[in-house]
Amino acid sequence: MNTNFFNQIAQLQIIGDLHITIAKGEQDRLIVLVMLQNEACGDNAKNSIPPLNLRGTAEELDNGFFENIATPLESASGLMVNMESFMKQLDETKKQSAMEKEKADKKKKESEAKDKKYKDAMVKADELEKEGRHREAWMKVPEISEFPQYAEEIRRRKTALSDKFSAPSLFGAVEQENTETPKQEQISADTFIEESEAEEIEEDETEEEE
């Protein structure tokens, strides 16, 4: 007797394991439970999909079994496949989220370490300035290229310190030069006068001898 039962099972567009349970009911009726399970689906929500419950005589089931189970099973199969795809995407999203969080944490730590380095350098510069070591304080102020976010503050700090150690020495040198020049000129003039007088005396003495 050829029923083509398994051929029709094979033609169903389903993914997973098909579980069929058959029990005898009253008055020669049969109770058939059909459930599709997909172990590849990681979503536990699949367990809430109820089995198909078919009741009827053997003749009724022979005539309408596949007609009644094909559409629901294919729908359940597609649902579980989509659920698995969703779960995979969800896992990937979680991984990406974890990676982004790790990147953010790493960036935050690097930023905090850089800020600490900047603040420590500025504190050291303040200490040197209080000790009157302005040139060393200026050298301790970080470079703008290393901390561009503090460019204005660094520029202002360096300018203030450079004014303290460079401007006074520059003007002092100019004043010293201006005060020394007349003195040198006076010395040269006095020397010239003395030499001229000596020459005149020598000439007078020569004439008297003659």
C-alpha cells in the first residue's frame, strides 16, 4: 500500500525536526499532535509555539492531514528561522555594544591620564614661579601641540612667564649700553687732549734748544 506519506513530508518547506504523536480517542477517532522543533533557534520563545492538534477518523486524517498542517508548520518554521536570525543579530549587537563601551572606557582613561599630566605640569610651573625660577617655570608649561584643547591657557601662561624673565634683562642691557657709551667717549676724548698737549710741549722744548 503506497500512501506517499513521507514524500509529502519531504515536500513541506520546513526547517527543523517534525514530531508527530498519535493517540486513539473515543469512537475510533484519532488524536494527532504535530510539533516542529528547531534546535538551532536560540530564542526560548520558540517553546511557546503550541503543537497542532488534529482530531478525526483515520479516513478524515488521510484526506486532510497535509492540507491542515502544511501552512501552520511552514509559518512556524519561518518564525523560528527569523527568531534565530534575530537572536544572532541581537548577539552581534551586544558584542558591538560591548566593544564600543570598551573603546569609550579606554578613551576616557587615556583622556583622564592626559589631563592629569597637563595639570601636574602646570602645578610644577606654578611652584617654580613662586620660587622666582621663571625660565624653568616657562619650560615646564606643556606645548600646545601636545594639549591643543588648552591652547589659549598655555599661550597665556607662557607669555606671562616670558615677560618676567626676558623683558627686564633686555631693557637692562639697553640701559647699560646707553649709560656706558658716553663714559667711553669721554675717556677717548680725554686721552686725545692729553696726547695733544704732550706733543705741543715737545715742540716748544725743541725750539728752545735750537
